[in-house]
Amino acid sequence: MEDLSQYYTLLRDPARRKIVETLGTQEKIGFKELRETLGLGVGTVYYHLDMLSNFVTQDKQRKYRLNDRGQMLYKVLKEGSVPATLVVGETFSHSVGKWLFLSPLFAKTVKPLRLLPASLALLLIGAFGAAYARLEPALFFYFPYPSLNSTSLMVLYVFNWTGLFLFAELFTYLLYRRVGNDLQLFTCVGLATFPMALFPYAYLLVSESITQYLMFALQIWSLLLFSAALCFGKGIRLDKAIVVSLTTIYLNVAILFILGRFQ
């Protein structure tokens, strides 16, 4: 018998409930019409469809419809059998997650121009901090005693994170065939720089022994935020976004080893 617990988990989200309800009543619908019905951004709709990938299929006209398992999911929704206790549990379990992933902030990037100035400001703050603290940025790492001047350090910082945005664009296309929504992804990646933008200022205030642990903590947080940026910017599930994040940090470390930056 089908495990209904996974149905309850999927149907907690109001957007996914709306998708299932729409497909259950209209049988099939195109992406553009579905997005207009939901009133959500492209990346967000893709994300929810990805979450429902085992229950939704596309026909030859690329219109979405429920498969057999999706019909069972619709039945659960129609019968109203999602326990209220699950909704309470979801609110509690997401309280820490919202803080870690800054999901309320990323959700506002559906209209990316609203947060693009904040995203660019974070890039400039991080770039200035790297130059002021005399730290050479290497994406998720910093190295003291650089040979570069302040202007070069600032340019390198911006170049690193712009390169990460381009890498995310390419990698999500090659791996998941996701295209478009570029401005939202750029805005999200800029917001995800917050922990690493913060580090140079903390570096000037705390002892060297503490900065090692602080760096590690901020690197982890940055990877989580980068994963969230991919979820909102490209509409992929968190497990898929983490694959991209882990690949990024692996390549970051590998390149630094090749360059001899780790002694």
C-alpha cells in the first residue's frame, strides 16, 4: 500500500496543494498558464514541479498532468485528510531552517529588481572588506598577506562571485536542463555572499585561533545559502542544489591545491 506520509509532506505547502488541485480539476495545463494561476515566479514554480516530479508528467504538447500516483495525491487532498498536527509540526521544524537558509529573504527575489541593490551592495561590502583587511579572496576561502593591491583584491572578490554565478548557470543547465531566470539567480547568489562578506570584518576583530573556526562556520553557512539561491533562482530541489554546492566547494579546494595555496 502507498505510504501516505509522503503525501502529507508534499501537501503541506500551499503552492503544491494548488498545483495538485489545478491539475486534478483541469486534467492538464501548460507551464505559462500554471504560473499565472499560481502567481509565482518561474524558478519557484519549477521548484514545486520538481518536488512533485513523481506525481506529475508532461504529454507530447509539454502540458502537465497528474499520473496515477498523482491522482492518489489529489484524492488525499480532495478528502481533506492532511492532519492539522502536520502543519503545526512543519512550522516548528522550519523555524531554524528559515534562519539558516534565509528563505523569507530569497522568496522576495521573485521580483529580483527589488533586492538586486542589496545583492550588489553585499558584493561591494565584501570586496571592500577583503581589501581593508588585506585578505586575498578565493571564493569560499581567504588568504592573508596577499601580493595584490587593494583595487585588485576588490576586483578579484567580485570576479570570484560573478564566476560562481556563471558556473551555477552552466552546471544547472548541464545537470538539470534549467534555463532562464538569470537575474533572479544573480540576485540570489549576491545575497548568498553575506557570510563571506562578513568574514573580513570579523577577521580584524577576533584572534587568529578563533578566525579558523569562524571561517569554517561561515563557509558552511555560505554553502547552505548558495544551495538556497539555486532553489529559488533555478527552481531545483534542495537535494539537487546541494549536489551543485558540494561540487563547487570540491572544485574550489582542488584548484587551490593545484595552485599550492594549501601548505
